[in-house]
Amino acid sequence: MTHKNMSQAFETVIGLEVHLQLSTKTKIFCGCANMFGSAPNTNVCPVCLGLPGTLPVLNHQTLLYAIKVGLALNAHINPFIKFDRKNYYYPDLPKGYQISQYDFPVAKDGFVMIKTDKGPKRIGIKRAHLEEDAGKLMHDNTDNCSLVDYNRTGTPLIEIVTQPDLRSAGESYDYLNTLKLMLQYLGVSDCDMEKGSLRCDANVSIRPAESTSFGTKTELKNMNSFRAVKSALEYEVGRHKQVILSGGKIVQETLLWDDQKSVTVAMRSKEQAHDYRYFPDPDLVPFTVDYKVLDQVRAELPELPGVKLERFIKQYGLNEYDAGVLVMDQAAANFFESCCESYNQPKKIANWLNGAMLKEMNERKVGISELGLTSVNLIELIKSVEDGVLSHLAGKEVLTLMLDSGKSAGQIIQQQSLAQVSDDAVLMAIVDEIIQQNPTAVEQIKQGKFAAAGFLVGQAMKKSGGKANPKKLNELITRRISHA
Ligand code: ADP
Ligand code: MG
Ligand code: ZN
């Protein structure tokens, strides 16, 4: 190996497969509840248990959701709907095959736009197809046995597969966040990785920077957060480099991410080439979706995050940061717009929503709709601060009290006598007292050390119980001393 080769630059190539559980009321091919967290084996029936003589019936809602996702992915929708059997044996798969889509995925050839340092980048979507989830195996180490829960069997899934277009772990992380936000906007899934509603497998390879063909990939599984996906990819890219630079070859295999040890571990001792013997499922007759259905789903698509972001910047004159934080939360973005309808101060409203309100939501661990606040309530509060009735600090306290009690800003201001004191006579009495008590500071101000005025304002503020208008205090103190 030449010296040049040792310091060889590599390019990382990544493709991601996301499995998304659809939040329909019932499962994809039977009437069982599609519900997380029930007692084991309570949401089951002969169909999803794969008992002989039963027949699957497609839940139409899953198809509508899949079309919706496909359209949002800018993909081509296959109106010809066909299901196939993917055959393999595993105890969590009672039928011995998974119903999936092989040659006619609902959607193919789409893209997702992500933001990168070098500007927007298009990540190709190879396909998105419908399939059913398998059951869940639980390994009981005390009794040294495995248990199986079939509640998850037949949960509707959509699998979204990218082209190998991602070029770093960071880009993959950004893609996942962009995709997740879009899926949340569509309202097709709760996208909760902790519950397993969203799962991601990552395929990764490296190649010499100037190469046009791909290197051998490995597939990574068992990451239970986007951060874990990023860490697993970073680790695996490092491992690939090490293997190749030391003259070895990457073996195509599936590896499991060990989050505790932060390493990837080979899943099987030797890689079996899978032959799933795909064939059309004879129990589910192919059919064609009416173009009217496609039009209807298209008409019901919500404004998607990327479009909303641009609109917020343009329509409300927000900066990219403020608009970005609002768009991260669809409900907050809607709340923002209803506030703007009755009070034309978008920047001020955005500051409140992205500051004090976001803090309250995080502390209370709730979304904006669970705060029990209307846009009218918030506007009343913002106006009280803008009109000088409340200091900014007191405004935030009033917000907390409003959320605790469900009362309006006006009611709380009255009850707690929180209104900011701007009355000259009241303030002057406080100022005089403070001036008397702090002769040293007064002397310093007289000698031109104006920093001491800040100290006096602070003292006066304390005396007023935080209710004084600090600007007014400053004026009065300076005036009093210069006239003394
Ligand atoms: P397989 O047949 O092994 O499942 P696919 O062609 O279906 O492979 O691709 C699965 C995923 O792996 C896709 O997201 C794809 O973009 C990605 N992928 C394919 N080849 C590579 C490669 N050489 N390096 C990284 N990712 C790849
Ligand atoms: Mg594949
Ligand atoms: Zn069932």
C-alpha cells in the first residue's frame, strides 16, 4: 500500500429503512384493536394468530394512510394494489409468512428535502410499502425461557426505504428528524421510538472518495433513538475504515448496536443469504385504487413543515430560528397563527411561544393544547406587558399562575395586585427611602460613577416586591440625585 493510500479519503454511503406503525383503530387484516400496552395476547383473533381456514381483509384506512405518506414523500403512487407473502420461520410470526408488498409498493421514487451546511439536499426515496408487523418475543432469564406476545402481530406498518443518498451519520440524523416531523404532521402515527412505533435500520458502506461504485454494506439494527442511529453509524464507519486500511475486507452482514457498550456486534455467526420466496398472496386479490380516492387524499394533505417554515418567514417576517421552533410543533404553529389573527405582533407572539410558553410545556411535559390556554388568554397577557401594566418578569409569573389556575391574566393581576407600579408618587416614596439608606452609593453617583445607580434601582425594585417599573425607577433616582 502506498503512502497516498494510507491517508486515503473515504466517502460514507448510507441508506435508511424506517418502519412506521400506523395509528389505525384496528389491525391491517383483522378487526383486533391496534393498541400498545395491553395485557399480552388480549388483542388477538384467529386471523392474526394465523389459524388455518381464516382469511385476511384489508383495512382500507391503512391504504389511505400509505397513500398519504407516499404523496408527502413526493412519490409515484401505484394505483395497482397487490400483497405478497414473505416467507420465513420465526416464533413471533405465527403464519410462517409476513404479508408485505414486493413488486408493487404503494409508493416509489420519491424524495425528502433536508437542510445541510451546503444548502438543501434531496434524499431519494426508493419505495414505501404496506406490511404487517410481527409479534414480540420476550426472553425470561429467570425461568430460562422465551415468551411470545401476539398483540403486535398484524399491526399495520409502512416501510420507507431511502436510496443510498446519505453521506454521513449527521445527515442521516437530520433526515430522520425531518421525516419524523413530516409524518407527525400527517397524523398517521405517534412516531414514538420508545414504544417502537418508529424503528430504523441503517445500511452503511464506505468507498474511496473518487469512486463511483459502492462498497460492501453492513446493516445495523437495534437502535432505539435517532441519537443511537447516529452513534451506531459513526462507530460502524470507523470500523469499516480500520478494516479496509489494515488490508481487510468488509463482510456483508447484519450487526446489532449495543447502546451500553457503544459497539456493533455481529448478529449471526455466518451470514445466511435470505431467500424469502416471495409470491403473491392468493388470499388478497389485487385491485386498483380509483383516481378519485387519490385526489381526495391529496386534497386532505396538510401544509407540510418545509412549506410552513417558508410561509412563516415570508408572511410574518419571522427569522428562520423563530419560524423553525414554531414549525417543530404543529399545534404550536397553529396556536401562533390564531394569536396573530387577533393581535398583529408576530415577533412578540413568537417570543412568548418559543420562550415562556415552551418552558412551561417542557416543565409540565404537555403539548400546547393540554395547557388549557386559549389564544385570547395569551394575547391579553402579552398586551398587559406591552402596555406596561406588567413587567416582563411579572408577565412570566402571571403566565404560570394562569396555567395553574385556569384564570385569565386580568383576574390574576387584580387578585395578586401584580400590576406594575408606575405611579410617580408611590415610586418616589420608595426612591427617597432607598436614597436615605444608601449614602455611599449616592455619593458615588454624584462623583459620576453611574454604575451605582443600578444598585439603587435593584434595592428599590426589591422594596417594591418586584412590581416597580425599572425604567421609571432609574429616571426618578437619577433625577432625585442630580437635583439634591
Ligand atoms: P437489500 O436487497 O440488501 O435489502 P436494498 O437494495 O433493498 O438492499 O437496499 C436496502 C437499503 O440499503 C436501502 O436503503 C439502500 O439505499 C441501502 N443501500 C444499498 N446499497 C448500499 C450500499 N452499498 N451502502 C449503503 N447503503 C446501501
Ligand atoms: Mg431490503
Ligand atoms: Zn386479529
